[in-house]
Amino acid sequence: MNPFSSGTRLRDMIRAIRACKTAAEERAVVRKECAAIRAAISENDQDYRHRNLAKLMFIHMLGYPTHFGQMECLKLIASPGFPEKRIGYLGLMLLLDERQEVLMLVTNSIKQDLSHTNQYIVGLALCALGNICSAEMARDLAPEVERLLQFRDPNIRKKAALCSIRIVKKVPDLAENFINPAASLLKEKHHGVLLTGIQLCTDLCNISAEALEYFRKKCTDGLVKVLKDVANSPYAPEYDVSGIADPFLHIKLLKLLRVLGQGDADASDSMNDILAQVATKTESNKNAGNAILYECVSTIMTIEENGGLRVLAVNILGRFLSSRDNNIRYVALNMLMKAIALDSQAVQRHRATILECVKDSDASIRKRALELVYLLVNESNVKSLTKELIDYLEISDPEFKGDLTAKICSIVEKFSPEKIWYIDQMLKVLPKAGNYVKDEVWHALIVVITNASDLHGYIVRSLYRELQTAGEQETLVRVAVWCIGEYGEMLVGNAGMLNQEDPITVTESDAVDVIETAIKCHSLDLATRAMCLMALLKLSSRFPSCSQRINDTIIHYKESLVLELQQRAIEFNYIIEKHQNIRSALVERMPVLDEATYSGRRAGSVPAAVSTSQGAPLNLPNGVAKPTAAPLVDLLDLSSDEVSAPSSSGGDFLHDLFGVDLPPASSQPGGNHAQKSGTDVLLDLLSIGTPLAQSTSMADMLSSGDENKSPADILDKLGSPSGPPSQASPPVGSSSMMDLLDGFGPVSSVPENNGPTYPSLVAFESSSLRVTFNFSKQPGNPQTTYVEAQFVNKSPNAYSNFVFQAAVPKFLQLHLDPASSNTLPASGNGSITQKLRLKNSQHGKKSLVMRIRIGYKINDKDVLEEGQVNNFPRDL
């Protein structure tokens, strides 16, 4: 016989495929076999149809296309014999799915087989329907399946129950037809039928509120009795698993009781006794017993409150944490995270065991235990828990240190009882895991330090000590260098000593040595080394005896290949050598930063004073009016000649000091009065990352014959534009201001203007949301309209995942900036703003028009609102 004829046996084809040594050989064998099967199909070969379909199923499992054999499945299903039907239904389930149109042709055959006198053929039809049933088939065949739930044979009832689950999931409207038949299955003695009946009831409860209420009233007591009988049943070899009678039935019953008891006090009361019995009598030395206990605990935590049961459940989870099995400990930690919201006090009793899990060798358990510890922290235990975590930080694995450090810093910041404790804990974390501390964390530490005036001496001495032993931790170096630059004289003079401190002897030369050692460390990044140069400049004023030595160090970096360091070295060298009369004013201590505002800004509760848009360059035309809500523009305002105290934003000063994109904080008056142009000098001194080719260096400014002028004259020159506004050179604020700000985004995507004002427009309003448009135009550009959209939530629920979309006709060009947030607070307690730019190519002929769509989530449900805006002011 030809090895590739249609009469080839399945085993021969499998041998031929397995004998192939390469993929190409295998493809050749499959190709020849498929060709022989196609020939047999075209010849309508009935003798080997079942054999060909069996071979097609094997070929399909190897990943080759077999769609040409789908009709053969239907022909075999239509055959009268059981063997042919068995192969046909198997091929139907394997080669087709519910999306195939061919499936419609088999509905009638399945309907006939569901009424067949042979129960095995009925079982085949139910099995196929339960696997590939589509919504249309479900509607057509639901009455037959419902009838079979009362069939005399338990195997058919079991298959019919499984098929019913598929039907009610595909067509939830049919759920009410299965409520009574499903309830009758709960009285079955056959465990297989009972299992499927319980699962059907569970799915019906999840789909239909009517079914849930029916089962609560009619079936709760019966289910409790079934669970009691199963729990107390004698040994039965056919259901026994590790000495426990049918743990699968235990678990299914507990899951259904959990659904029935959730939100219903009466149903919960009726099951309390049996849950307590299962929780206390089930053995926990076998996996089957642990599975039952876990489901029992989950049920106790879900049903209505019973304090004693919940304590019992938490104690079971505590025993799980002592198990050697990692899987058991992991699910226990997961369940404890849910339990802590219900009974925190009961979980607190197992705090020591949970802390031990943080030190576990398994990474998943460590991470989950750390999350649980974070939830356990409160004002009463924060000190003991933080001490344990910091002690473990030093010996923890490198891959775990990042998560552990982040949680410790968050705990310390959130639950700190006093500033000195917060600072002490951060000073313990920085030497052990400084490289894992995120930027916003040490920025927040700097803000706290500036506000702790009575601790400045203690802090700078502590940082100096730690820097001697942990100089490789970059974040520690940054904080220490900043503090030494600011409070160096307190380090040398042992000022502000606390009672618990031991005095140390530090000379001015020692303080400079620390900074010089840090700046020479090649493992530190550019921002840190730039901070070191800044600190040296400050120390040159605070330590006059070391001024020449510091200058020599700075001169060394005038030839640095790193452009940033080279520019700073040149500018700082000029300040030290030629402008000693203004140096002390330039390097005075940083003003106290607004701690409350900065914390609110980090949490997102305070609107940012400076907005950025896709990193676009700052565009501040010279001589234009400044917006009222831009403290940074107030700080850099060059249009006024009056002397005033410069407004300083905590985040802005930190940005300029550190050269990182720290979110700006609200403006706060600084303690040192100078002309506003003097503030520009300070910002230029403190900015990091200013390209040399794009900015006028301070050295050039200071080397233009001003050596004999007063500091005010020099500051005035530094702060005012060189020449009248009409000159072709770029105005202050467009390029030099960008250098001063060093990487800040634009103050606003809407430029400042002196153009006409327009009334606000309520573009869209519903019962839950109001959208208001505010308009402005730039003088000389009437085609372009700048729109600020403000979104206000009128409902009592907060909106998350907030997205605003807009569409305009072809004669309009639309640009959308990112929204200020994606979370809209409830009840008008805040708003989201988003800026738009519209360019009308037919200005004066056609008015603006826009279609808007707003999407958001409320209680994990997606909501979409749409509208059209036609009532724009006509002169836009």
C-alpha cells in the first residue's frame, strides 16, 4: 500500500512524521498526506473518512492548516453509527470553534442527537455543545439541554449541567429558565452531578440577581446540610483524597456559600456554625485539607461580619505562614492583605511572622510580605517596624533592595512622628541603599532639612560622618554635598549641638576635602559633580582661608571635556577672582522651602504653578504681560523696574540647585531682598545642564569692564536685555531665559497676550460633568485661538482614567496639550485643565466648530460622553 494513500493508518503516518530529521522533511510528509486526504475527500471516499479525519486532527495538533476537512466532520456526525459520530464530534471540537460559519450546519444534527435513544450519542452531543456552543446554538438548543437535566442517567445529567453553564454564559437572558432545574440538582446524591449542579448555581448567581435571591431563600439551608454531611461523612474510597472525603465538593460548596452569604446577614448567620466546624476540624497536614481551609477562610472573610469567625480565620492564615510550602505561605499573605481591611487588629498579632516572611529566600513571598507590612504600619508601631526593615536592608539581596528602600522611605515619610526621627531614619537608609533612593524622596528630604533650622548642625555633622564610610552611595553624596555647601560653617564650628551628640573636630580644610573627593569620583554622574562645584563656590565665601585652594580646584575644571562642568568652572572662577563684592550675596543660604505645598504638589493635590508640554522650549516674549498663575514668571519678570523680594518656588529652587526635573512647588517669599535681575544671576549659578553654545555665559557678562561698578549695577546689567526690544537679537526669556531655567518646559502652552478678552463658554454640560472653554488670542495672529478647557465633576464619585478627545473640520487645525491630570475629583472639589490650539484657515468666513468626546471610569465602569460645540464666539 502507498504510504501516503488515504488508506494509510494513523499510526503509520505518525511513525513517518516522527522519523523526519528536519522540519523540511516533516512539512513534505504532511504535504503529501494532506494531498492524499484531499483526493479522498473529492472522491467522496466513505470507507476511510473516519481514518482521514483522525489523521487531520493529528496534523492540526502539529500546527498545519486543516480547514479543508471541516465538512468531513459534519458528514461523520450525520452518520448513524456511534464510532463515526465519535470521530465526527471529536473533529468538530478540535478543528472548529464558535466563530466558524460552518457550525450553523451542524445545529440540526446536534438537536437530533440530543433526543437519540442511545445515551452515549446524547453524551457526545452534549460534550460538543458544551465546548463550542455559540449564542445562536444556545438559543436553539437550550430547551433540549434543560430537559436533559432531568435525564435518568447521572452521567447525562452531569454533562447537561456543564453544557448549561456554557449556555447561560453565552446568553444570560436564558438564566431564568435554568433556575429551578439547577436547584433540583442540589439534592443529588451522586457527587459528580452535585459538583456540576453547584457550579451551575454559582454561575447563575453571578449572572442573575433573580437567581441569587432565589437560591438564598430556597437553598442556603440545604447547602449547609450537604456541607455538614460531607464534612462528617465516613471513609468512602471512591471519594477519598488523603483521608478527606471529596475535597473538591467541599470547595465547590464553600464557594457557593460565599456567593450566597455576601451582603446578606440572614444567609451568613445560617452558615456560621458549619464554617466554624470546617475551620476547626479539617486537618492541615495535607494539601487537600489546606485547600479546604483556604476556601473556608475566604468565605468567612467575604460573608457578613462575625468577629469570632474572622479571628479564627486570621489564626488559620497565621498557621499557613509557618508552613514550609511556599505556595501555602504566598496564598496566606494574599488573603491577609484582604483581611487587614476587615480586622486589622487580628492581623497585627501575626506581625512578627509576617516580618520573617520579608526575609524569606523566595522573591515572590518577600515582595508580598513587604506589601503586607506596609499596610500594617500605623502610628503606634512605625518605629519598631521601621527598625526591623532598616536592619534587614543592609543584608537584603540587591534585586530586592529597590522595593524595600521605596517602602521604607514611604513609611518614614507618611508616619513620621517628628522631624528628627524622620531625618535619622533617612540618614540610616542613605548609607545602606542610597543608590536605590528615588529622586523625589531625597528632594523631599532636602525640603524637610531646610525647614528644620534647629537641626542643621546635627544633620550636616551626621552626613559628614556617613560620607566618610559610604561615599559610593550617590544619593548620600548629593544630600551631604548640598548640606555642607549650605551649612559648612556649622560643621566646622560644631554649632547646634544636641544632647545625644558627640562633638567632632572638622576643620575648614576637612570640609573642602570631602567635596573635592566627591567631585573626583568618576562613578558619580554629571548632576552630582555639578552640585560639588556649586558647593565649592559656596564654601569659598564661607571659608575665606580656603578660597584660593577652592579656586585652584575650580580652575582645573575649566578644561574639562564635560561641557556643563567647563562652563560652571569658568563662571565660578570669574566670580571668585573678580567679583568678590557680590559673591557673598550670590551664595547666601537657600530660603526655607514650603514643606506643605511641596508635599501637596507631590501628591497631586495642588495644581502645578509651571506647566510643561512635551518638553517644548520656554517661549516668553519680551515685554508681554505675565499670567497671574505663574510664580516662576514673577520670579524672572524683567518688565518692572521696582525692587521687590523675589518669589521663590521650593521645587524651582531645588530644580536649579540639583539640575533635575523636580515638580515645582508654590511660590514663597524668599528671605533675602535683591533686585529681580539678581534672582536671574542666582538661577544661572544654580542651573545644571545649560548648553554653553546656547547661552550667554556669566563670565562674558562679568568680563565686560564692570569690575569697578557696584553690585546693584552689575545685577541690573545681568537682568536686563542688551538693547531695545526692537533689535533682531533674541529677547530675554526666549533663549537666555531658557538657559537660566535649564530644561524647564514652557510656563504655559497659551502665550501671554495683550489681545481682546472673550467670555467663557460652557461647551458641554450633563448631570455629571461640566466643560468650560476660556479663550485667548495672540496679538497679530487672529487665525490662531488658544483654548483652556476646564473639566468639573458634578457627581459624588471621583472619575479615573479621564481622557478628552476632540475632532474638527478640515479647515481647522487642532493641537491638544496633555491634560493636567487623569483623575477628576468628586463634587467639584477640583478640576482638570487641558490646553488646545485651534488654527482657522478660513478665519472671518467660517466659525469654529468642534465635536468632543470624554471618557472616564467610575467604580471600574467605563463611561463615554459626547457632544458638539457650535456656539463659539463669532469673532474667534
